[in-house]
Amino acid sequence: MDIQVKYMPLSEIVGADINPKDHDIGQIYQSIKRFGFTQPIMMNENTGKLLAGHGRLQTLQQMKQGGEKIPNRIKEKDGEWLVPVLKGISFEDDMEAQAYLIADNRLTELGGWNTGELVDTLQELVEGGFSLDGVGYDFDDLETMVTQIEDSGIFDVEVVPEADDDETSVNVTIGRYRFKVEPEDFYDWESRIAEMLGSRDSDEFVEWIQEALGFKS
């Protein structure tokens, strides 16, 4: 059976017998309220029970029971909410299905975040007048990450492999300090440091910069 998305009545969707993953229903609720229902839940064809999407399922159930307005991309028929479900995936062995359920949650956690880029993106949203509702981070989280960056001396230098004729500047970020430099100046500096180090390896560059700024003993 090919993988396809079908709409199923919310009342007929059954979760896995065991799901060890906890969910922040409040955050999922905020996300669905803001962005709508954007990710179909996944069903094991062999058992008719969920493989992924338990938090979203629980949130929809609470929203419907609470008389909430139907979210975007959820359909309604005769008072029943119809939910997009990813079908066509089957695990014949129950334990293999359970292993996938864990993997689906755990692999996302293992990815982690680039804190500097995350902070920059969140700040751009705020500065652009956008809300942080539903993104999973609030202003307290943002303030905490900014403080951690400042305290640890974490910094980012935009990696540009080679000059571009259309380039007008190179962005440099050190904690809360952000500035631009002329491309010619940046590449001249880069060449001098590379000659001194005898390498253009980015890790060696970062280590040298940290030492030059006094962030490493």
C-alpha cells in the first residue's frame, strides 16, 4: 500500500498501547492555534494504532471537548472533526513498531540547536513585530540564551568559502556585538591568518580567534 494522507474521525483514532513520551500540550495548543494543523499523525496499518502524533491527538481531543474553534486544515462533518492521518505504513512486529515510536521522538531531540542562529532568528521575529506564541520559546527563554552566550563567550563568524562579486559585506557576531566588514578586508585578514596558521581549517580558525579574544586559556 502506498503512503497517503486520509482524513479520519477524531473519535476513531486510537493511540499506541504504550507511549513513554511526555508532551507539552499547552505549547502544542499554542502552535496549532497559530499555525493550524500542519503535520498529519501516523498510523500503523497492522494495528490501526498511532505510531506518531500522540501529543497532537491529545491536544485536538481537548480542544474539541472544550468547544474550541476547529483548527485550520482540520475538517468537520456532522459535528465530527476529521484529522489528516498518514496511512500505508505497517510494522508486522509490535516491538518493531514500538521501537519506531521511540525513534521518531528521540531522533529529533538528538539534533540539538545552533544556539547563536536560534537566538538571531528569534530576535529577528521579535524585532519584526512577530509573536513567539506557538514556536516553543518565549521571551524568558530568549533572555536566558542571550545571557548564556554572553557569559560563555560563544561567538559566530559567518563562514564564506570565497569572494563573491555581488558581496557587499561580511557579517561578524560576537555575543551581543554584531558588525559588518568590507569583503576585501575580511578576505585579506583571512589570508593572513591562514598563512600564519598554515591552514584554512575552520576549526583551527575558531580556536585561534578564541585565544586572540581571551576566551581560551
